[in-house]
Amino acid sequence: MSTKSPWPRRLTWLVPIIVYIASLLFVFFKFQEKQDQKAIVIRFAHWNLHEGLREGYDELARHYEELNPGVKIKQTVVPKRVWYSWQQTRLVGGDPPDIIQLGRITEDEVIVQNFVPLSEFAKEPNPYNVDSQLEDVAWRDTFFDGLNSIRVYYPALQEIYGVPSMMMSLCVFYNGDLLKAITGSSKPPQNYRDYLVLRDQIDAYRERTGRTLIPIAGASDYGTYLIGNCFQILTQKRRSQIDLPRVLTLPPPQVALAYLRGDWSLQDAEIQGALNVFQSLGRGMQPGFLHLKREDASLIFTQQKTLAMLSGSWDYFLFGQECNFPLIVGPLPLPDPADPDYGHFTNGKPHEGEGNMNGVFGITKSSRHREQALDFLRYLTSHTASARFATSTHTLPATLEIEPTDQNLRVFARVEDGPVHGFNIGVGAESHRWLMTNSYRLFQPGGTAQNFVDDTTDAFRQSLISDLRTVLKDQIKTNQRTDTIVMAALHRTTTQLDRAAGLFSGQISRELEIAQLQHALAQEPD
Amino acid sequence: MKRLIVIFFVIISSDMIAVDEGWDLAARHQFNEARDVFVDKTRNGKDIRRDQLSEAAILINLQPRTPANLDRADQLLTTLAETTDDVGISALYLSGRIDQSHRIPYRIAEAKTHYTQLASLDSEYPLAQAGIVQLALLELYDESLPVADRFSAAESLQSKLTGNFARSDYHLVLARSYLFFQAGDDHALTHFLAAIKQGITTDRIRADALISAGELARDLGQSTAERQCYEQFISENPRDPRKPTVQSRLEALR
């Protein structure tokens, strides 16, 4: 039996050349590594895989390196689905990057043990804002959210731990060619009534052309955002009737407490109205959209199988690259005060609040170059760098005083002069699950908001009770820990009286909520 | 002699560094690590009462949480509370917190006893004042009493608040409870205004208090108080999402 060599004899001369090139590369990379070791290396990690963002951050990193010779910025992008376990492994292993995106950590304990509080620095002006409109302004006041939003400020810890690098906004993307063919105009619907007119026009277009066209592509996450917005808009006036603590924006546990008191119910016209609007918009989406991923929706939109796609500012860059048709951006088509059916429930498009901040970065305690990491975050969120990032990535800046250069981006601009929003009936994990697992009932043949509510009211009440019990448990746990921390502030060698007072204020305010939750839950059967 | 003085100061300063290191770890929720630091320090045994207080404060949050740790903490605190210096007051307060929040089932009657004892000391020490606020809260949510009696009991504690620490918190507990039990918007407003006048140190809590007071004043037709609260809110919270609503309220007042 003969064995044939896989290498033809005439190619054996290639081996020493390959070895030679490999050794050259090895020496080159080793040399590079040594050079890098001499430099201060700041590693930052995030999960923003959306097109253009990695490049945008990279551009800023290179510019920062030019401004700061001897500093190297290395970016790591980890997919969202594995982010949590990746991050936990790095934090537990004691070797996390210097800067990490915040938002997937829910436990205050993990934050306080692993991240550097930024509150003190937030009071000082950002040195990178010299010669801009934001010169001499405290760093925290250079952001849209005043560094008060979730993932940025941690109320129980009374500390700022992150700074946002951009904002997100929900919208509907339209295929400009199709929109014009269907309506004769390039103006997208501005409200729910406009959308109903468009829906009729789409029906007529289908009949006229014989073309199967889905009005809007939707996906599960975005469906969640949409229903949330329906509730927030249509309960604006109802909110003022249930706002027992008179705070104008009701925290979720207060919404649940109001339900248990009987101050509102699923039978209320506002709640039924929100479900009707969601049903009407959802029926214009592809069947089963509540179980589909964003990629599924993007695909049918770019393939022109739908007129529009429900999404947000984060997809603008992608669609700009991938759609071979003009892109038109419109607002969520929700009822406004002029709406004949639902107008009397709403005060108009609400202030977009402190939410929607994204790309929020914090500095890890184990960073060997905390000062440099802080300096990079200051640069990243400066007026100049934010403007540059917004322009290159077509995203909304989280920093103030930056006008979008792209006209389409103006549609995404935050509503800052609107009234306060209403309330969402998904107040926690369980009630949210109740909402999303039962929403299919709205899209069944013959499904109505009334049937939906009649069939699921008992389960809804149970889900709210479960959510309140979770809040109660968390608040008790936080307060137990605070006892030791208050002692720490008072019994250090130098007493921190102001800190102790602040900690106690937070603790007694939670203790009050605990007492109120216990009072309400005591009336409920186990 | 000089050498002895230097050695003395080195020992003292290393002791102080260890105290702060332990408390720093505790403030970062690293209770088990803090315990190790305090255990090492206790071996030197210079200020045994403070060392025992720190041990008790750590024990209540030591992981895993056990009833034995709470018992040990309680035991230490009971002895410490026999003297009414700042350590003794802290011990009494912490005993109250253990009964109020750490024991399962809660021992509310025992917690009230500890806080009542604190109130009787007439001390301005922060935790003596904090204990009075905790007592007011326990009185307000004592389901065994009629609501009016609860408010009377809580209101009567106001005269015990002689220091500034926690005084605004007392008024906020009362104000929010009047709203929760729908027991009198006018009383709620009075307490909100008292809290604001006293000075609320936490930005978020102050912002909410200003809104609540403004809204209540609006409902009760007290336009001067309404205007003052809203104006203060806007000047302090330029980026708050409630600002446009508050602004429109102010415009309606003009």
C-alpha cells in the first residue's frame, strides 16, 4: 500500500519562508506589546454592537490618544447576550477593564464593590469643555439627564456611578418610495389618526397593485416599548387622580398600591383605550411580532416587504447603510389631544424625562489608572467629542448644546417641554410578564381589549402583589445594610455627619415605603 | 523618651488607620472583609467599647446571615447601651434596628422600647434623634391603634427633636403618612413646609418634597406657598422632567 504525501514535493521550499514570516510577525507583535506596556492602557468594554458605534468610539479613542501621548485606549465589544456572564466573570476574577458599560447590573452591592463613585467629580467642570458653551458648567449639568437617570445615579447608594455617551429615542422608519407611492406624499403619520388614514391607504394600494405589503415591521422588545408608550400617553390625566403622594411622576410601586386601593382598574376607559391603540398598531405588524427578534424585523423592512419599521435612533445608521430606498423618520403614531376617541385622556407628547440614556460608562475600582480613565470619560462626554460622535454615528448626544447635523435626527430630538407622562401598568418583572404573555389575546381572531382584561384581571392582581413583595424584600435588604453604613459614617476617626444624614434620609424614606407596602399587603390573602 | 513618644503615636495612628479601613470596607458592603480588619484590631484592645460596637455593626450584615450573629450583636449592644455616651446611644439605636428590621419575625414592641429609651435621653446625638424618627414611624403604622391615635402619638414626639439631624426626616415621615392615610392634606402641607424650612439634604428627596408641597398648596388654595415651592423647585432642578408642568402651574398663578 502506498501513502501519498498531502504536500507536493515541489512546495516544501515554502516551509522555511512561512516560518521566517511567522517569526518576523512574532517579533513585531512582541515589540508592539512592549511598547504598549510602556504606555498607559485604558481598556473600555461595552455591548453596543449596533452598526457605526464601534467605529465612532474608536475614532474618539484615537483622537484622545493624539491629545494624550503615552496613553492607549483599547475597546472591547461583547455581544449583549453573553455580556452579563462575561462581566461577572471579569469582576469576580478581579481583572475587569478600566471602564465598563453600566446597565446590566441590578444589584447595588455589585456596583458599590466594583465601581468608583463619580458624584464628587460631577460637581466640577469638565476640563475638556474649555472654549465651548459648557465651559465652567459642572460636569453633571452638561448632560440632558443631569446625571439623574437610571444606570447613572443609584438612589439607595446616593452616588453617581456612570456617565452617558448618547441617548436613544423610539421612532418609526418609513420606506420613502413606498410612502410616496401609497400616500402621494413623503410626510409620515404624525399621530394615531394619521396612521389610521395611512392604513386605509395601504389597503387601497394592495388592492390596486396586488402587492402583499405589511404596514409596519415589529419585534418583541420594540413591542414592549410601544405598549409602554400607549399606557404612558393615555393615562396622563388618570395619573393626576391616583397621585396620592403628589409627586407628579408616580414611581411604579405607588402605581401598584393605587391599584390595590382600588384607585384605578383594568376596566378604566384609559387602560382599555391604551390596549385598543396597541391592538390597532400591532395588527398592522407581521403575525407573531411579539416573539420575533429585531433582526427578523430589519430584514423584511430592508427587503421592502413592509412600509415601515418600529425601532429607534440606534438603527438609523444601519438603515442608512443598508436600505436602497430613501429613509424617512416619523414619530410613534400615538393619540394626541385632538384625537376624537382618545384625545381627552392625554395632555400631549410627554417630557421624555431622564430615561433613554445609553452608552453609560463607569470606572472599575480595580483599574490601575483611575485618573486616566476618568480623564477619558471626561473627554468622551465633552462638547467637542460628543458632537463628533453624534455626527459620525448618527446618534443623539447625551451632552447639551449640540445641534444634530443630520436633518432626520431632529425627529429624534427629545421632547423637553412636554407635560409629565402617565403610568405604565407593568410595574415590575411579574406584571410586565403578565402583560407580554397575554398580549397575544389582543391579536387572536375576535380578540378585544375587554376580553383580554376580563380573562386576566385576577392574574394581573397577583402579578402586582408579587412585584410589590419583591420591592419590599429589596428595600428591607437595602435598609439592613444601610444600618452598618450609617454606623461607619458616624464612627470613623473623622465623623462624616453629612453623609450619615444623607444615608439616614434615604433609609427612613425607604422605611416609610416598607411600612406602606406592609400595610397594603397585609390586606391581601397570601 | 522621644523614641517612646514616636512609638506611641505610631501605634495610635495605625489603630486609627485600621478603624477607617474597616469602616471603608463596610461602606463598600464588604462586611466579611471588614470583620477581619476589626478582629485583628480588637486583639490590640485599646478602645474596647468602640471595638465591640464595630463588631456588632458588622455582625448584623455578616454573610451568611444567621440568628446566632444577631444574638451575639444584641448581647454586645445590650452591654454597651448601659452607658449613655455616643457609643451607648449608637448601641441602643442599633438594638432598635435589629428588632425593627433584622429579626424575623420583627419585634416591633421591643424596637419601640429601645427608641422610647433613646427619646427619654434628651440627647442631640444624631442616632438619638434618628431613633425618635423611627419611633414616630412605628407609631404611625401600628395597626392595633386607630389612625387618629397614631398621629397623636407621632406628633407628640416632635418636642423630643432637639437637634438638627433627622428633624426634616421626621416632618417628611409625618407629611407622607398624612397623605397615605388620607388623614388631612393641611397637616401634610404643614409638615412638608416644615421639612423644607429645616433643610432637606438629599437632592431627590428635597425635589419630591417641593413638588408635593406645591401640589398640596395648589389644592388648598395657598398660592404664596405654592409659588415659593415651585420657584425653588425650578431653580434647583433645571433638568427635571416635571419642570414644564411646574412652569405652567407658575404661569397660571401670574
